[in-house]
Amino acid sequence: MAEIVLETKGLTKYYGAKPALDHLDLRVPRGCICGFLGRNGAGKTTAIKLMLGLLAPTAGSASLLGCDSTALTPAIRQRIGYVTEGHRLFRWMTIGRLEEFQKAFFPGQWDSRLFADMIEYFELSKKQKIKHLSNGQRAQVSLALALAPNPELLVMDDPTLGLDAAIRRQFLEGMIELITRQGRTVLFSSHILADVERVADRIVVIDKGVLRADCSLEQFRTSVRKVVVYFENSAPADIELAGLLHFRRSERQLELTLVGVGDAEVADWARQAGAGRFDFVEMNLEDQFIEFTAPAHRRRLFQWEKA
Amino acid sequence: MALWMQISSGSETPIYQQLVEQISGAIARGELRTGDKLPAVRALAAELVINPNTVARAYTLLEQSGLVTTKTGSGTFVSDPALRQVDAAQINTLAERMDTLISRAVNLGLDRSALMALFEKRLEKFAGTLDKGKAENG
């Protein structure tokens, strides 16, 4: 496995009595784009802030580029880019002034040409003040500021939240552009699964502060699957199958959502359960994510049980 | 780039598989011919805005199926059909896939002649490549 550039060990954060993050153990290897997934309130922003040393952990630790997050030196910080949720930038500054301000943190590695090119491409001017920009334009400035120092590790907290499709695509292009330079790594959180699928080769999934998956995107795509099993008479009442996430039942059908269950195991189970036949249902990443993070005994939202 | 590709994200089909299908389709239809060079991994990744590892994975699969060969340092090229190794397992997989399509056709109510006519019509798309093969063999 490639060198690990971002790692957490038992990373835990309590707000009051409740854990926002509960013993998170994850490892991000160099050279990948890692999509950081989780529902609202799952703990993604907390995890990112802990990784960057902006919050102190209740227990456990995080490290970036081999350096503990609570003790990041300026020399290490200089190799890391961070884009905050909502692209908070100093409102009173002009784009040009903001560039000078940021540049000071990255001595000797600021790509002024790239920054100028991007600002021009976005049809902005360095004379414009941040407070006069739209949300989308502010995000574009934020993207240019993130890429100009050519960071070794770029961490972005939901960078495309609320942005239109064209600006979202620019963020994806920016990530691909960075990753094609040798040894660069990106971690970004997002709720747009189609975007994640496009650019990520690894994903981390957390749910209610707990790590649920840390694997290649392909592994997740092949592991989470749905199978419809047909029975001649009635479907069995009890289902014992390791890897079963949840199921739906109708008279002569069972719809099983499985994780990490191979074709042969499904076939064995179906034969033992007396099933007639079964079909795998193809799922896209969004469906897989919804199924994977759904509570075990969930009801559908708009479904009223008949008494 | 002579090759025109369209990636759809959010699809049930993984992106590397979409690439494999589109490139092997282009080879079968003769849009890509023996010796043609595929775009460099990074260039194609940047153009399609997808992860370079996804492109590399697709190229590896195409190479494993014998459709392309990679020459270290110079790139990935469409291989010579005469040199492609086809094994029984690949033929078997193909036959199973055909079964899926035939059962759909049967369920739609098509009879043997209608199905054969449809098959012939679809083959026209691949005429350039298919007939070229016949000429060389014969």
C-alpha cells in the first residue's frame, strides 16, 4: 500500500454527553482522491476540523503528512490546502489583496500565473471585493486560492454545497488537475454522489460519528448489492445470512440488501431457502449509499402500516 | 482526439466499465483501427473529468481482453485482431449475454425471423470490421 498521508487513530470528539465522532480509524494513502461521505450531522466537519488541528480531540489522534494534528508546524501547514465549508473569505478584501494575504503562508510555492489564469477564466477581476461576489464567485476564488500553492494534501469540506452544475464541474476539474501532478492527495466531503463517483477512487463513509467504510470506490460499488429472490410458494419468515443489511418482503419475493456477499454465497443461501430463482438488481452509487446508511429496521417515509 | 466518449455519472454502470464498453465498441465498429493510439491516461482523465486511476483500470481491462497493447513509454495502441487470443470462457460469457437478449426478445413476442432480421440490421453497424475480417481470412 502507498504511504499514508492522513490517518486517524481512535479519534473521538464529544460535544456535551454525546459523541460527535466515536473512535474513528481511517487511513488515506498518497495519490488518491478520497470522497468523505456521510449524512448531515454524521460528523464529517468535526472530523475535518480535528484533522486540521482546528479542534482538540476528546480522545485519540489524527495526523497529516506524518505530523500530529495538534502540533502542525508552519512547514507542514505549508504543504496542506484547506477549503472551509461555505467558502468563508475575508469580506472586506479585494481578490488581489486576498491573494497576497494567502501567498504569505506559502512562501516560494505560490503559482501566481495559475491564480491569475483561473481568475480570468472565471471572468473575475483582482480588483473586485469579496463582499460584492456571489456565492458561486466566492467559491471560484476559494478554488483558485486552494490550487495556487500546489498543495501536497488538499482537504475540502463540502466545497460544492449549493453551487450550480457548471461551478461544481470546475471543482472536479480542479481536483483532477491537482491529482495528475505526482504525489498529490485530495480528501473532500460531498453529498453529490455522482460527483464523488466521477473523481474519487477511494471513499470513507461515516454514520453517526462511526466509521462504516474505508475502501476503494470500486470495492464499495461491488460490495453493496441488492438481490430479488423469488419463491414458488411463500418467502421464508426468518433470514439468516451474514452480510444482510436489510430486506423487504412481499408474498413470493424477498428483496435483500447485502454487503460483501459473493455470488456463490447468495446462490447457496437461495438454494437452502428453497428459492426458485434470484436476480441481482444493479444500483448506482447514490442508491448504494442510501441503502448502506439506512437504519436496519427502517420504514419508508411515506408508508403507513395498515393496522 | 478522434475518439468521442460520454461518461454518465450516477449510472448503474461503473465509469471504468462505461469506458471499456465505449472503446471496445469503437474498435468493433472500426472507428478505432489496428495501431491507433488511445489517449494518454492523464489527458483522457482531464478531458472527461474522471479519476486517472479509473482510466488506467479501463485500459488494463482492455489489455487483458487483448484489444489493446501498452508499449512502455510510448502509449496504448489498438492491437492487431489476428494476434488477439480468444479463449472458450470469453465465448461462453458472450453466449450467456446473448441469452439475456434473446429472452427479452422472446418476451416481447418476436419470432425467429423477426429476431434474425433485427440481428442482421444491427450487424450493419459493424460491417466494416466484420467484412474486413472475412476478406483477410478467405
